[in-house]
Amino acid sequence: MNIAGVLLQVHPERMDQVRSALDRFPGVEVHKVTEDGRLLVTVEEEDAQGDTVLALHRLQGVLAASVAYHHFEPEPEPEPEDDKDAGPDDEAITA
């Protein structure tokens, strides 16, 4: 899991257009909007490519996108399946 806090500087006249576009991005959430055109958003992605952050920067009306915070959590290792039928004495039986 890849989590980034991003500060977007948006042309104030394009704020509604950018907000509408942000709503269509999976994993993007707007947390704060200022009157002068700044938005604080979080981006959650499964991979560590950062494609969504790059796409936000390319949105029409976005003047700048700065990553203010980044956190990466590797996917947890799958737990081995327990062999419920095997008992402690079933590991190796030799004759």
C-alpha cells in the first residue's frame, strides 16, 4: 500500500473543474481546500508507481503538485495454511 499526502496548487477559476476530476480518481480524497486555490489530498495506491500523483499534476487547472508525505507498506506475506489433520507425531514416521 502506497499512501501520499499531496498539496495541489490550482488556478482558482478552475477549482470546480479540478474538484470534479479528483472525485473520479480511485483512492484520492480531498481533505482541505483554501480560497487561494490550494488543496490537500491523500492518494492511496496498491502499487508503488505513483501514477495517480503524476496524473493529478497533469490535470488541467493544476499549477503544481507537491508530495508532502509518503508512506509505503509492503503487502503482508500470506500465512501458510495449517495442516489441521496432521498431529505432532505425523511429521516423519519411519519403519
